[in-house]
Amino acid sequence: EAGVTQFPSHSVIEKGQTVTLRCDPISGHDNLYWYRRVMGKEIKFLLHFVKESKQDESGMPNNRFLAERTGGTYSTLKVQPAELEDSGVYFCASSPRLAGIHYEQYFGPGTRLTVT
Amino acid sequence: DQQVKQNSPSLSVQEGRISILNCDYTNSMFDYFLWYKKYPAEGPTFLISISSIKDKNEDGRFTVFLNKSAKHLSLHIVPSQPGDSAVYFCAARRNSGYALNFGKGTSLLVTP
């Protein structure tokens, strides 16, 4: 079974440009999450999809970030326009969905975003 | 406001000895706790978890202890092996949601 995959693995863009990150969750996982780790800090939650619906987007830093999950499969996270403080590693994770059961989240390898 | 804290950025242990990684949390609404292990250039990998209704969970060489009154949990690795060298993240989840709250991580080095 393939794990969570993310593309690209590394992106270097200039301030003001747009970048789109992609995440393919484990097949059959309804829950999809985005997290971000800024250098030297903790991994922080950005948002949570259940299928194609945004369940919790309380961690999204501002309206320059737009996440989508059309059809409930892969997800994209767009940053437009990018700022210097957006640099960091963006992780995607997925988990199955069964009521009342705790499941760990399976993480992808991350996309390292560098904004210059 | 960081709700999960790992106050030791690094730890060095000799092979065969016990590694103890500590984690403190502030939010009493957390009811599920996880430890993740991370190698460079990879995503975090789930290691072990514990529900707030338990005080201990064991899986092979890994044991997690939870002290709810102290809002403290620890991960014990016995015996430690060089392959255990990685960054270990403590994470916690509230009973009303799915989002994980992570600590900053502890870098463990197991020396031969």
C-alpha cells in the first residue's frame, strides 16, 4: 500500500509569487490534514478535510493560503502571494475515518518551501 | 501559546541503555497522546499512543507513561539502539477534534 505522497519535495520561489503544493493521501482515507513546520518551531496544524469538506481550518494563517480537495481524493495547498515567513516544511497527513476510534495520522515526506 | 512542550532539545544515550523522553502539556482537554519519530528528509512516523483513560501503554521496546495529574508523559526506549537515533515528537489531541498539537521535538542520539 502506497503511503502519503507530496509534490514537489522542494520549491524555491520569490516573494510575491504563487506556489501550489499537492498531497495524495493513502487510498481510502477520508481524513486529510495539512501541517507546517517553520524552522526551529513545532509542527503546526493548518487544516483538516473530511472527504471534500473542510472540517477545521482554524490553523490557516491568513487568506493568502487556499486549500482544496476536489472529489475527496488529492488535495492542493496554494500560497498566493508568497511571503518570506511562509518558508518552512509543509506536511500532509491522512487517516481513516471510523466513529469512536482513534487512528494515528500517517504523514507524507513534506514539501520544503523556500521563499526568497 | 505552545500547549505541548518538550523541554529537552537533545538527548544522548549509550546503546543498550534506557532512553527517556519527556513531554508536558497544558490543555486539560487533551485526551489522546502520540509519539512520532522523524528521520531527516522524511515525514513523522507514528510510534506509539496512549489514551487518557490509561497510564501506560507498551509496544516492544517502547513504553509510554501518562501522568494526568501532572500533565506529563514520557517515552521509554529499552534497550536503546543506534537505529533509534532520530527526532521524537510528542503530540496531543483534544477530545473534540482531530488536529494534533506537537511539541518542538527532542533529538535522540544513541551512541555505540
